[in-house]
Amino acid sequence: MLAIENLHASVEDGEGTREILKGLDLEIWPGEVHAIMGPNGAGKSTLGNIIAGKDGYEVTEGSVKFLEEDLLEMEPEERAAAGIFLAFQYPVEVPGVATMTFLKTALNAQREARGEKALSTPEFMKAVKGAADKLGVKQEMLRRPINVGFSGGEKKRNEIMQMALLEPKLCVLDETDSGLDIDALRIVSEGVNSLRSPERSFLVITHYQRLLDYIEPDFVHVLAGGKIVRSGGPELAKELEARGYAEFLEAA
Amino acid sequence: MPAVQETIDRVAAIDVDKYKYGFVTDIESEKAPKGLNEEVIAFISAKKGEPQWMLDWRLEAYRRWLTLEEPDWSTVSYPKIDYNDLYYYAAPKVKDAPNSLDEVDPELLRTYEKLGIPLKEQEILAGVRKQGEPSELDEAGESNPYGRVAVDAVFDSVSVVTTFKDELAKAGVIFCSISEAIREHPELVKQYLGTVVPTSDNFFATLNSAVFTDGSFVYVPPGVRCPMELSTYFRINEQNTGQFERTLIIADKGSYVSYLEGCTAPQRDENQLHAAVVELIALDDAEIKYSTVQNWYPGDAEGKGGIYNFVTKRGDCRGKRSKISWTQVETGSAITWKYPSCILRGEESRGEFYSIAISNGHQQIDSGTKMIHLGKNTSSRIISKGIAAGQSLNTYRGLVRANPRAKNARNFTQCDSLLIGDKCAAVTIPYVESRTGTAQFEHEATTSKISDDQLFYCRARGIGEEEAVALIVNGFVRDVIQQLPMEFAVEAQKLIGVSLEGSVG
């Protein structure tokens, strides 16, 4: 589904060009759940942003293929319509735009891009209610401007609800556990687990192992110094929890 | 165009073709000679069949105008206007009008298409054809029943106008052109005309007083709630909007009226200078709600050929507990220079101003409001949303004043500006003058940019860049959109999206 080969990417900041990803390889097949773990500054969020198409990164080498298409050539909205979803670490506030309006605009824009018919209001309401119920999102929240004044837990729940509604093929979760208390973490994880299917893949980016207690991955990768330095099964996460990232930082 | 659903239904219910009387007066093909002098004014007055007092009123305004200097305090700039090089009375849009849509700025046509305006309606808006003239497209069998209904039927069918007039007459509401009012209801016109915007008011208003050629007149009798929203849309001979419109609306004691002006479709006009005057008068316990969607031609990509919109709009809350509310969506014109204002004379009267002003390309806007508190316990509220894109300049200029006798005057002002891109500018100039210790004025202002993070968030959900901008901007202006009558609100939202096309990337 997703094939990343020798990906090098850099950002321009005040001090010049800085290379963040330095030859990253990753392959994800349908139905698989991959976790990317790593210390701060390893390039975890950069990876998520590059997959979703955020501006500000320059890919200097390598390729990213999604369903055989060259992902790097596509606009962010084209990627979304093709089935990529990024659950943001910091969901963005859009004042005055009701969550419901935002969802409807997004869903119908994606459907239109795929050549499907736009949903009528009743059809949409039904779909959104299904997704909202799954995540325990109240109708009242759907009427509020998106992410404005939401608590940390509400924002993350809202992200996963959007994921449930938009039914993507590849879900990228960027530090979804950050800022969540244990109850919110459970609700969010249950939401994610209910979306697991043989056709849908997940890339779970996290600093801590605790999220992986709830969302059990098939594969765990350690990202350090801009590359994947070690891959393994779920047991690798446990090992990291016990021993920390120190040895990888040295290795990088 | 904003034909409200009610209208469309009503019109559809009438067999329009049965009523094809040539009732639209064939407007005189002659025009007054170029330039402005007392003979030209007498000519206009005679053409309108006006009584002597009206001509005297015009001439007095003209003589005063000669002593006035064109103001230059706004932030807008434009080439000097030669007032003796204009026609003040001319048959509309016959000369120099494009012969077919092929000759019209293709950008304009693209916009019409986006707004879903039928071709035949496009012809009228673009000045190719007047209402009621046959279209070459008739042959082509272009069929859009709503297009016909919205334009031809509403404007040209005497039956429809009569239907509305009947209903209004039953309620005792007078709704007609200002010229007709001068002839048919001179006592009302004499009593109220120029009492809110006197002939001596300002350069453009004084010019308007001398040469105005058309506009609307509304009188709502005591205790009457006007049974429908009034719109310039229903007025016959509307094609002759003219550059100097004059509108007078009087809501007598305890009455209510809602008036819609304008059109969401961009209108092209031969007349570059538009200097209208609108006067509103609300007596005891009366309420007037005045909504405008202004989308005059903003000019081509370089801003050439766009309309200068220099308007004086003022409401007088003359009675106790009266209320006047202005809502405006300004997206068109090369230059917009207007300050719909309220004079809060009556005790406990209330003024409101809700505004969305969008500038793109090379447009310049200097707009805002004045709230003049004269009576006790008066209150006002100002919500202004300015959006600047392209290389435009967007200025909010507002005055809130409490006179010594305006005990307990209250005002709340919120001015928000949104910038799109880095070549535009937004300026906020609020004047606050309180001459009483008991006044309470609050002012809040923000300036923000559409952030890259917001855009990316929308795009990562599948929303294209332009649609994302429209979504974010519509969120930004939501407080004001909610003040518009529903049908207008939907169209205004669409219009905002179209107005900002090409503003990013």
C-alpha cells in the first residue's frame, strides 16, 4: 500500500537547510498496523507531514509510492481523496466553521474528487451520527466551530471521528496519545481498533509505548537520526519502554 | 440573482406568458447634453414630470454643490473626476454597450458561470441587452425556467408586480420609484426627503440631490409589519438604476420593514461614478432592516473600468425605541467609499451595523459606520469584518459619538480584519468621542492572516485550496452572515468564495 524508499528530506529554517530524514525505508501492506517510535527530534512528525503533503519540506532523494502512485507529485487534497488520513498531533482551530460544516465539506470534496455523488444532507447526517456515536462525540460538539475551545481529549476524539467518517485506506496517527488522560486514551484507541480491517493500514507515530498497549501493532520500527534503525514485532516496543532510546541515539 | 424562493414560487404560479404587455416604458432615447448646469437639471426634472418645488430643491443643491470641494480624506485614490465630462441624464446602456457576450470580459463571464447565472441573465448583467429586449439566445432554445422567472417575469410581467403591489396596498405599504412618489405622494416626500441627509451634507450627497434620477420610496404606515421583504428586485424599470440613485424609506410608528438592495451577480455599468443617497427614518417603536449585497464590476485584472461607489447612507432613529439595522456585504466596485450610519435621536433607540467588506485584486475599500448617540439610553452595535486579498487596500473607518444629553449611551464595536497573501493591507481607524460621563463604549479589534496550518488542515481532509479559503473566510464572517435574510445569506456565502478566487497560491 505504502512504499517509502531511501527518503531524504530537509527543512529550511533560520539557520539554513537541515536534513531531517536521511534515507528512510518503509513498506506497509494492506491491513497492517505499523508503529514508528523514536526519541524527540528523530523526524517522526516530519514523516507524517511528508506523507500528508505539508509544505515546507524538501525531498532531496528517494520516493514515496501509495497504491502504485507517486505520492510526492500529489496535492494534499488529492492524497486525502486517494485515501490518506493524517490525525494531527495538534489539530488546528478554524473559528466560525462548525464541525458539521467542515466534515460535510471535506467528505463531499473527497467524494467529488473520486467521481462519486455528493451525499445529501440526510445521508450525511446519518453517516456523521454513526461516526460520532462510535467515538462518544455529542451532537452539541458537532455544532461548535471545529477545534475551537475543545479540550485536548475532545480534539483527538474529533480527529478519530473524522477518520471514521472519511474511511481512509491509510491512517497516519501523529502522537495521538499526547495530551490524553487514560480514559480518553481508551476511547480513542477503541475507535481506532474498530476501524481496523484487512483493507485498511495504520501508521502509528508515538513517543511512548503506552498507546501500543491499546492499539497493538504488527510491526514496530525505531526511527532515530532520520532513519529506521531497528524493526521488530510488538515485543520491541516493550523493550524500548524498559531500556529507553539511549543506545539508538548513540548509534545515530 | 437573489430572487427569493417565495418569489420564484409565486411567479411560477402565475402563467407568465399571459401577461406579456409591453408595460416597460420605452425609456427616452434622448439624453441631456454632457456636463452639469441648471439647464441640465431642469431637463432631468422635466423628464421626470416633477413639480416646481422639486426642481427648486434640486437647484438649491446644485448651487451649494458649486461651492463645495471634493473631499480627499479617505485612503482611496483615483484619477480626478471631471464632472463636466459626464452625462447626467441618458438612456441607459444603449451606446457603447457590448453587442454580444463575446465582447465581454471573459473573467466576468466565468464568474457568472460559477454563480450559476443563466446566459440570458448574463446578457442583461453585462449590459449586452436590456430587460425585455429579445435575446439572440431565444432562438437557440436555451431553457432555464428559473432564469426567465427571475429576470423577465419579475421585471417585465405587470401581473407579478401587480400581485405584489396588491398585497402591499392591502397592508397600506407604499413601495414605488422615487419619481413616482414625488408625483403621487408629494406630501410624504416633502416631509421627509433630505431630512436625514440634507442637501448640504457632503460633496457627493449634494451632487446626488441635484441630479438624482431614480431610486426607491417606501412608506410603512403605523403599526404595520410589512408582509414581505422589499427588494429593488421587484421594482419595475430597474434596469435604469442610474448612477445617482435616491432611496427614501419611512417606517411610521410601530411598523417594521426589511429592505434588500443589490444583487450577488456582478453588474457591469457604463457609468463609472455611482453616488447614491439612502435615507431611512424610523419613528416611535419602528424598525428598519436594510441589507445590501454590492457586487458592482471591480474592473479587469488591472482594476481598469471598475465602478467608483461613493454612497451616503444614513438612518435616523427619530422615534423612541426605534431601531435601524444595516447589514452589508461589499465585494464589488473598484473603489467603495461608504459609511452607513445611524443617528440615535429617540430615547432608547438602537442602531446596528454589520459589515463584510472583501477586497481583492486592486480594489480599494474605505468603509465603516457612524453611530451618533443623541438620546438617552441609546445603544449601538458594530460588527465589521474586513477581508483583504491580492493587492487591495481595506480600511475600516468608524465613528461612535455620544452627545452630552445621551445619558447611558452604550456601544459595542468589533472590527476584525483578515489578510490573505502579503501584498494587501488592512487599516482600522476608529474614532470614539464621548461627551457624557455615563457612556459605555467598548471596542475590540483583531487582525489575522489565514494561517498555513489552517489551510493544510483543510487540505489534508480533502478540501481544495480555494474551497478551504472560502470555508475559512465564511467562518470568519459568520456573525454577519447570520444577520442576512436567509436566501441572501446562502448566496452571499457563495459569492465570498467566488470573490476570493485566485487569492492564494
